[in-house]
Amino acid sequence: MITHAMLLLALVAPGTPGDRLADAVTVEHVFGHLRALQAIADAHGGNRAAGLPGYDASAAYVASKLRDAGYTVELQPFAFNFYRELAPALVRGSHAYSDARTMEFSAAGDVTARPQQAGSGCTASEFATFVTGRIALVKRGGCLFEEKAKAAATAGARALVVIDPSATFDGSVRVPQPLPVVAVGPVTGKELGERKRIRVMTRTESEMRITHNVIAQTTGKGNPFMVGAHLDSRQEGPGINDNGSGSAAVLEVALRAARLHPRRPVRFAWWGGEELGLLGSQHYVSSLTPAERKKIRFYLNLDMIASPNYKYQIYDGDNSDSLGGGPFPMGSAGVERTLQQYFTGRGLPYTGKAFDGRSDYGPFITAGIPAGGLSTGAEQLKTADEATRFGGAADQPLDGCYHQACDSLGNVDRKALAVNTGALANFVSHYAWPKS
């Protein structure tokens, strides 16, 4: 019987650059790290989100493994705006309305007061007649939610209700606010406007917190290249495919590489706060001096490499697939070609992925550092053609548990994990032990 571990080894032909690491890296070792991350989530409220104990434990696990392998580990701290909802919003007029949603970064509060319309709530003039202490009712549109919240708070509103003209919705006011902010649909909005007093209650945590990137580098001469993955999950679940899969693969390759003493240095990174907007990688890149940025040869990113309804995706570093995105720093095309050669040489299908900056390579390419990476997909539906090429189910999400509690060990495809870990091992060996 052919196991997934055997499959990983079989995908790397003897004598190629990839045989250095691929002989040592197995999918079972990678899956062992995923088991550890699942156990961490289980012990810490079901998630590994930045700013919460599950992420800190995940970072400690990675750092401990790296130190045991001989690395000097940097835990790079950075501050960020933390937010979580502790209980659903309550909006009550004649009764409690079920479509009320707490907007992200709303303050906690329990306010009962008279409602007052304030147009779109975007300008001071719309609040010119607003009575301090009331609850502001504003229409969606015209400006950012953050601007509406600022204008309402400046006018003395004790709470803000944003009304959508067609349906209820989820939204964010982007930074911590001094007043409760909720969203409702059109029917609720109309009824609230007709009441003499309404109640708005939110239960949230919103404050500045510290989290960490984990960074380690092998020995070797010359300028380093980087390999990384985000380590944090969403608050909704354990994040085992997104992105335990990428983190575990990078960790196992890093552990094995340390024993083999690469000729050229490899810098490995596990990012915090990706799910909050690429915060960790942005902080890292911005902390580098111009000279330090120039020394990084390129960055390789792994994000969701084991989706259950997967397709093998390689970031399109030169827009040769006309997928858009960019910028496309010189050298990104070379990263893409090296990954393509791995798949082509083993008769494996692959497709391009837009260089749109939606994962942690984004800050690198913005800074002019070449980059690339691998992914197997998120909420997008698989087409019939893709189902023919890659297998799996057409018209179904590539990862039906994307950003959900069910993104657990059962949400990982071992074949996809093996293939992409093999591609990573091949890539690192190719550049860490060059032929010339």
C-alpha cells in the first residue's frame, strides 16, 4: 500500500536539487505539527487567533522546536488593535431585532436613549441639529464606517446605528471606537426611526495588544532568501488548513534544513496577525532598513496548502497568466518558474494565482522584494474544468471550512499537503545548495 509519506518521497526524483530535504521531510512529520496546533486550539478556546492565548501557545511551540534544532529564534513583537465580540448585539425598540450586528471595533456599551436621524452621517453638517446624548441613525454609504462613527461621537451620540437600504450586513469601523456601533437592515431601521426610545447594547473587547512574529535563519554565506507562512487563525476556529498547513510545512523544512547546513542562508518566518490584515509581515518589512531589504533575495509564501477540494496554485509573479495584481518585482518570475518546474517535472497539474497581495507576500512586493508562493484555494468554487484536471467536486468551495470552526484536522487533504511540502523542500534545496 502506498502511503502519503511514500508519495512525498516519490515526487522527488533522485539526483535533483530537491533530494537533499525531501529525503528527510515526510508528510507524517508535517501532520504531527498540525496535530500539535489542533491540540493548542482545543486547549485555548478553539482558536489560535492573534492576541489570544492560542496564538501565543502556537508561537511558543514553533520557537521551541526551532531552538531544539539549534536555531537562534527571534520573537519580534508588534502592537495591534485587538477586537472580539463577547456576545451578539442587542437592538430593541418595541421588541428585540434579530438582524442587528455589532460592527468590528465597536465599543462595549448599553445605551437607552431617543434615536435621531443624521442622513448618511458623513459630515458635521448632517449632525448640525443633533442632540447630544441621543442614538444616531445613519444610512449606509457615502463614506467609510469609521468616518460615520467619528462624526457621531464628535456630535455627542451615545451609540450609532448604520442602516442598510437592502439587507443586514457585517462591517468594520477599522479602529477602536468610543461608542457602540451596530448595523441593521431596512425594516429594522425604519421601525427604530419611529420609536421614541430605543436600546443598543454591545459586548466587546477592543484594545491595543502585543503579539509576535517568529523568525529564524540557517547558517550559510551570502544574502538570505526567505520562506514564510502566517501562523495565526481566525477567532472562529483552529485554522488548521488556514494556515496551520503552511506553517507546519515551513517548520518541518526548517527543522530538517538545520541538520543539513545549507550553503546559502535561509530565513524562515511565521507571521502573526495575517488574518487582521497582514499585520505581522507588514511590520517586519517596515522594520527593515533599505539596505536590509536589498539583501533579501526573494520571499516564498505558503498559505493554505492542503485544501480538501484543492487545486495547485502558483502565484503569477510576472502576470504571464494575465491575472492582474502586482507590482511584479524583478525576480518574482524566477520564483514562479522554479515552482512550475517542480510540478511539470512530476506530471502534476497547476494553475496560476493572481499576484494580488492578499497574503503575506504583499508587503514584500510592495517594498520591491521579489516573491512567490503556493496555495490550494479558499472560498472560491471549483470549476468543471478544474475538477477534471485536479479531481474533487465542481461547483463546490476549494475549502468549504474557510474561516470556520470546522477548519480542523479533518479539513486537510494529505495528498495536497504532501505535494506542496515536496515543492517547498525542492525549492529550498535548489537555492540553499546551488550547483554553482
